[in-house]
Amino acid sequence: MDLTRFFQILLFTVLSHVVFQTASASDLSIDLNRQQQLMHLLLADCGSCHGMTLKGGLGPALTQQALEKKTDELLFVSIKNGRPGTPMPPWQPFLKDHEINWLINVLRNETWRTKK
């Protein structure tokens, strides 16, 4: 590989990383009012199937421990599109992609316990 090609690949890799990091950071910027609405949705709507303490019910547990082997991508697709053949509905009509990512972050860190 010549030096020019090497630097093109290196530049592309660095720029891709910067763009991805910027998008990820902006995804989590949700105003406080919407955060409160999302927290209510998580505890009331999700909790109605996943248990009011999110330890499971009709749907599986959504605790940090229960989710540790699940990828963010799996959680994202499950929330956005629902789970065909199960009672899990698609939340796409109600949630934007960055809000789904925010909810996944809340579940992963169990910050819903402190933001009630």
C-alpha cells in the first residue's frame, strides 16, 4: 500500500470516529421536560408489562443485570419496532431515535431509580 492510500484510510477512520462521537453526544441532549416525560413512559408504560420495578412481568426484566448481555442495537430495534409475536409494541410512532438511545442509557445505568 502506498503512503497516500494509507493516509486516506487513516483520515477517513479519524473523521468517521469524530462524526460518530458527535452524533452520539447530540443524541443524548434531551430537554428536562422531555426527560421527565420519557421517565414517566418508562416507569408507567414499560412498567405495565415489564413490572413496576422493571424486574419482569408479562415482559422480561429490564434491570441492568438482565440487560448486560443484550446489545444496544438489539434493545434499540426491540423498542423501535416491537417484538413480532409478542405483546411488545413498536414505539417508533412515539419516540425519536435519540430518545430511544436515551432510554437505553437510563436502563443500562439504572438512573430511573434516582429520577422518579
